[in-house]
Amino acid sequence: MGEILPARRRQSILIVDDHRLNAELLRELLGTRGYQASIVSNAADAEEHIRREPPDLILLDVVMPGKTGYELCHELKDDPATRLIPIVMITGLNAHEDRLRAIEAGADDFLTKPISPEELFARVKSLLRLKEFTDELETAESVLCTLGLSVEARDPYTEGHCERLARDASELGRHLALDDDCVVALRRGGYLHDLGKIMVPDEILKKGSNLTPEEWKIMKRHPVAGETICRPLKSLRLVLPIIRHHHEHSDGSGYPDGLKAGEIPLLPRILQVVDIYDALRTARPYKPALTHEESAVTMQKEAKAGLWDEELVEEFFCMLDKRRQVA
């Protein structure tokens, strides 16, 4: 008995070349293999097309009026939103230096004019397969983030908590001049930090306070459970320490590992500061919401007592002050 499977999405290719005849020839060649290709003649049009409809692969000519292919490639690979799109540089130049420039710009591959159809098809097939794999990883991450939001939805008093943590933690990462990978990890950590609570029964999760010793023991398992769920995805390697260690305290009184200040990685310490602030500013059945000023005093006092990273607490409120001044 046959199974009905969903049709696979037709992958798209963007050709960026100011020579229309060359671009049309490429599109016709790709069409013989079932690929859908669009043509633009310069970098500005390419940028607009990519914003509107991100392609699965870009065939990019080097020599164009205005911004060169090298410059466009470098900018696309520097942008977290587009850096995973494979780019093949196309040039009529054979010099070794030109190939090095393509590699330095971040190109995934290159072809030399006149283009061999067999070589074109081989390059395109290989890179589209890689893009498909990358998209599957991103889909898996999206599913996990959705699960994280579903955990939040079980508690009516934490609405918007994950969104706020993702925003503020990534903003604090940028404030501290961390690299893009760390900033992305902090954003993902905002959604995934409490994913392990999916294993905690509702009657314990919604109780909030006054947990019995046995209930508290169950609650304290959630960081390890969340780490276990996310561990198979290699792309979340920077997020795993955030998930596992965001409840550790600088004085060693936290969980699950009882780490002390120098043992707790930076990213969990960053998310922890943001998490505590959000908790203080949110009203719960067992406590009122604190004002911004009250939260600052409380966190600074607790940091001095050995719970949080004092320097990060100061940087966080410095960041919030700058945000309020801009607003």
C-alpha cells in the first residue's frame, strides 16, 4: 500500500549578472533540471529580491556596475539573516588571486566562464542539498522553541516571558560586544531555557511556591531535562550551557550542579540576570510586581550577597537606562 507524502518544495535560485544573455542561458540550463531561477542585474536589485523572497542558492557574477560581487557576497555572509544561503561566484577571470578573493568574501564555491553545464549542475545539486539540510535543522530548532512557548503557556502568569528574555538577553549580549553566535544563542536560550519544565506535572508547575521537598526535587530536574532534549542538535551547542546552568548561583547554592562564580559560563550568567529581573517585575499569586527601581535595588543587594554576577547586573541596568533614554 502506497503512502501519501507531502510534495517537496521547489528550490529557488537567484542569478545576479548584468549580462542578460549570460543570465538567460544559465536560467535555461537550470530549467532543464527542474530548477526555478530568477534574474537580477545588480547588487541593489539582488538585495531587494533577497529581502522579499530569500533564495536557496545565489549564482553571483563578480564584475557588475556599482557594488561588486565580492562586496555583495561579503555583506550577505556577514549578515546572520542571509549567511546560510550558499553563494557560487561566477567569473571570467582565472587568476589565483581572484579565487582567493572569492573565498575571503565567504563564497561557498566558484565557477569560471565559459561555464560547463555538467560542472554547474554538480555544484548546484551539492549546495542545494546542503541548504536543504540546514533548513531542516532550523525547522527542528523552531519546533523546540515552540515547545518552549507551550511550556510558558501552561502558566497564565508568565505570558510573554520567553519573548522578553529572548529580546533582553540578546540585547545585553550586544551591549557587552559579544559575537553574533553568542547573541543568537542568548536569543534561543530565552525561548529554550525552561524547556525541561515540559516534564514537570501541572500541579507542581502552577503551584509556584511552597513546594514540598519532593516537589522541589522534581522541579530542580528541569534544567537537565531541557539540556537532554536539545543535545542532539549540534547547532544548539552554545545554548546547552544556558539551559543547564541558568539556575546556578555565584555562591554555589544553585542547581543542578552547585557551580560557583568562576565555574558558571558567561552566557548562562547573562540570561540569569535577565530572568531574575523579569521575575521581579512580574506579579504572581504569591507576590506583587516590583517597580524598575525596586528591582534594581533588590538585584544589586542579592548580587553583593553572592547570588548573581555583580558586574553583569550593573551592565544590565546600564543597558536598560540607555534604552529608556532613547525611548
